Amino acid sequence: MSVKVQVIFYSMYGHIYQMAEAVAAGAREVEGAEVTLLQVPELIPEESLIRTGAKAARDKFAHIPLATPDRLPEADAIIFGTPTRFGNMVAQMRNFLDQTGRLWAQGALIGKVGSVFTSSATQHGGQESTILTFHPTLLHHGMVIVGMPYSETRQTGVDEIKGGSPYGASTITGGDGSRMPSEAELGMAAFQGRHVTQIAKKLVGG
């Protein structure tokens, strides 16, 4: 029995892209998983991306196809990745989700598994609030929300600075964006991808 998983992300400097690749790798560990990695469209003018250095960072994952709302119903599980902006998802992800009204009217995502991972510049920069304020959109679509249980023990230790909570995997980028996801954070992301896929597989009868 196959299970179809979409990992849909927005990344500006590559942190969430690295996390998304880890989520997808974890999902692919589940037998029968068909995993698609997609990114939401950019809204920032190219000249602004060039000025901030984001253009060069985004070029490294420019090969990842763009997500479109009409493809969402193909998935059994959708795992969303977004950086934090003022404790909420970024505008690019919000814009993408705001285009799913027709799917909501059709009930096209009811019963599908939904999950979220994120990043922020600081340890307390809104990682949990970003995921929690993302969940209402998934609930309005009738999706089954899955987080990251404490069986993923890397989220409990205090031996190093790291992201991660019961709500989902996360990474800390540093104020200048120089810190990339750690081994522990990538491990949590892979766990989340695997865990979500295992639950979705059960729901589709696998």
C-alpha cells in the first residue's frame, strides 16, 4: 500500500530547505512512501533578494518545483515548513494557503494528515507560536494534525542549543542567519517526516 506525502516549504536563506530535505528523507524511510518536495512561490522582488543575499541562497534550491493548491488533494499527508515572522508563518506561505478556499469548499483535504516545522533567529523567537497559529488553517480544512511526540528524545535534552517541541521540529538560525540546522535538529526533522508518514499510512489502510 502506497502513501503519498508532500513536503511543502518556503525558505529564504536555506535553513528551512535543509529541514525540508531531512523531513522528506525521513518520510522516504517508510515502505511504500511516495514523497514530493515542493516550495511555495516567492513574493519578494528579485532586486530585494539580491540586495539581502537571499537570491544566492535561494539559487541552491531553485530546482525544487513550485507547489500549487490544486496538487494538495493528491497527498495523504502534507508537511509544511515555514520560517517565523513575528511569531507567525511567513507571508509567502500565508499567501499560498489563502488560495485554498476552493479546496475548503469542496472538503478536498478532510481527513488528510497535516504537520508543521519551522525556524527562527533566536531560541524564543516564536517557533511554537508559528506552528500553533498554523494549525487553525489545517483544522479548518479538516486535516488530522500530527506533531512530534516525546518519543523523539532529542527535543528534551539541555546539553546543546537546539529547536524542537511537541508541536514540530525547528531550527535556530542566529541573528545573522549564519547558524545552519544542527545534527540534532535535522534528526528531529527526519523523525517528524517518518512519524507523519507512518500515521498517514495507517489511515489509508496500509
